[in-house]
Amino acid sequence: MVHKLPSYKACFGCGRMNPIGLKLDIFWDDEKREAFSDFVLAKEYEGFEGVIHGGIVCTICDELCWWCIAADLKKCTVTAEMKVTFRRPMSSGKTYKGVAKVQKVQGRRIVAVCEIREGEKVCASGEGLFIALPDEQWERFLGELEDAGILAE
């Protein structure tokens, strides 16, 4: 089953209250155990004319990995490291799909991976190391959401 994940306040990646944010709609697929988002980026996120800024691409990878961990492991995390490999330029106005999965869990250290594609073409791939915060941070996070949905299950 696929579930829409909540957004978080003014978060640049997913927040609905951030006037300059990406406002990504992120979903969780129970069967595949992955988070994903289909998105189109505006010209405002370009670096060079017609090319999305690499920092925006990194942000999308980070956001998808974070929400993947939240949905899969019910953990609130912080990003410790993020490595992104750029394979082809991304352009404004085109449709992309980002997908993230948890790859490894070792205590509080969680590795998640992400890939952004335009159709079958891989544009970027990322791997992030995330550190799980104490459980009370998860509870606080859930309490700040309008509707925690599947995260509260």
C-alpha cells in the first residue's frame, strides 16, 4: 500500500509553509519499503540557465532519505554525511522521480540511498549517513505534525 507522508512546517524540502521551498510530496510504499516523490522543479532552482543547482539536487536526496528512515524505522534523525553523484544535468520544467531506501542500520547509525531519475535515465544518486536521535525526539516530532498518518502507527 502507498501512503502520502506528512509535510513538516517550513521545511525547505517538504514544508507547505515555506514560500520558497520545494514543497515535495513524498510517499511511502509499504511493499517496496521505499519513499518516493515525483516532482517538477521551477526555474528559481537553477544554477546555470536551464540547469538545476547541485545543492537543490542534494537537498532532494537528503529529504527523501530522511523521510524514508522516518517511515521505515520510525526514527527522527540528523544527517551526518551525504554523498551525491551527479550523472546527468537536471532541468527545470521536467518531471523527475526520486526514490530512497534504507540500506543498513548499525545501532544509531543508519545508511539510506537515493536515486533521482528522468524516465529510465539516472540523473543523480546519493548515499547518506544519518544518526538516530533519542526516541523522545520522535515523539516530539509526531506531536508537531498536523496529521502523522502512518508515522504514528
